[in-house]
Amino acid sequence: MPAPSSRSAAVAPQDSESPGIRARRAGTAGILAALFRKRSAQIGGAIIVLLLATAAFAGLLAPYDPYRLNPLSQLGPPSSSHWLGTDALGRDEFSRIVYGTRTTLVIGAISVGIAMVLGVTSGIVAGYYGGWVDLLLMRVIDVMLALPYILLALAIVAILGPGLGNTMIAIGLSNVPGWVRLVRGNVLTIRRHDFVLAAGALGARDTRVMFVHILPNTVSSIVVLATLQFATAILAAAALSFVGLGAQPPSPEWGALLVGARDFMFTAPWLVNFPGLAIFLVVLGFNLFGNALRDTLDPTLRMS
């Protein structure tokens, strides 16, 4: 029998790849291509990349220590030495905004992470088991939804106490109802599919059915909601800091910067304008990218 040629041997590893893997890879590439053809995804993605790069290289980008006091430069206007001016204690405003991007990312990631873990778990359990479990969990969610989002966050952080850590917990808990309702609605539809019924009939544990067979089919909705709630978490953290319940001085968090600037709104408007513009751009970026992601992943919107 003749030995296989080197050409056949070289091609063999590629041919051994299953058609399912190739199909999923092609589908993912197609989704990404469709996503980044949208102008809103391009603009939002550019803002998000800029935020990540600023947070990663804050030490290189900031010309001054964000905590360093300089009484001789109090309330200095924007200049060549201080691009965005200085605050009431002489600290460089540009450096504080640059370092504030790290705090912003931490707030968004941890807040959304808390809401995602609690909301996804509760939504899957409620939708899969139904009955009294669903009834009990949804009544708790209805009570949480009876309060406006920001008032619920204010109540939680007032109980826990002011501070950045408690702020992230409060924002995460306040966002749980949206996650529960979204995931529960998806599970109520998916659990009737044949592949879920077949897994149960073959003796799969409930946890395996929920987190191996049902959860992967809700990933697209979870990713979209996480992107949109990242922007909501940043805005809520700034609002809580503005009323004195969020990040505390001398933290260079953007909402805290606005708190220190409200007494100088007319005499030193740059202290309000630049942190406010930073919050606006980041929230806009995540909203644009989240909307584009929703339009791309939602099959009904793709068909229309």
C-alpha cells in the first residue's frame, strides 16, 4: 500500500475539524461582520476601546499625580500646563478624569456582574421549575419593581452605608429584577423544546438541563443586557456619588468630581463640564454599542 503523500498529511488536520465547529465559526464571523457594519457599533466600539485604553495606560497618560495638592494653582483655567484646568485644591483635572476611568470600569463590571449572577440564576430557577418557586420569586421581583430604580439604589446604599463598594452592591441589586424577567421569559420558551425534554427524559440532572442545555440559548440576550446595563450602572454610580452616597473624596470618580465642582459651577465651569462630558460619552458609547448588538443578535429585527 502506498504511503500517504505529504500533501495529504498536511491537509488531514484541517479536514478532521467537524462541520459543526466550522459552521459555528462561520456564524460568529458573520455576526461580527454584520455588527461592525453598523455605524452605531463603530462609534460605540471606538468609545469603549478608548475607555479601555485610557484605563490601561492611565499612568502614562496622566501628566500629574491625581491626588497631589498644589495650593498655588487653585481653580486654574485650562492651559498648556493643565489641559483641563485645576480644582479647588490645585489638583490637575485631566489627571483625575483619566484615573477616574479605572473606577468607572470597576463600577460597571462589578455592578453588572452582581446583577447578572443573581438575576440569571433566579430567572432560570423560576422559569424552569414554575409553580410556587416561580410565584415566590416573581412576587419578590414585583416588590422591587414597585420602587423606581434610583430610589431602590438609594435605599440600599443608605442601609449599607456610603462608599464605593456599597454603591456597586446597591446598583447590582437594583438591576436584578430586569435580569430575572428577561431570563425567565426566555426559559419559559426554551424549556418546551425537544432537546430540553430529551435531556430530561435521558436522566440529566436539573442543574445540567438548566445550565448546559437552556442557559447557552439565552447568551445573546444576556450579552445585550449586560452591555446596556453597563451604561446604566455608570450613570447610577455618578448620581449616587453626586448626592454623597457613592465614592468618597479624594477618589477621582467622575460623580465625585461633580460633587466637588458644584460650588464653582459659574466661577470655574470646566470643573463641571469635563467630568460631565466624560460620563456622557461613555454612557453614549455603551448605549450605541448595546443597541447595535441587540439589532444584530435579535432574529426578528434582522428579518425586518
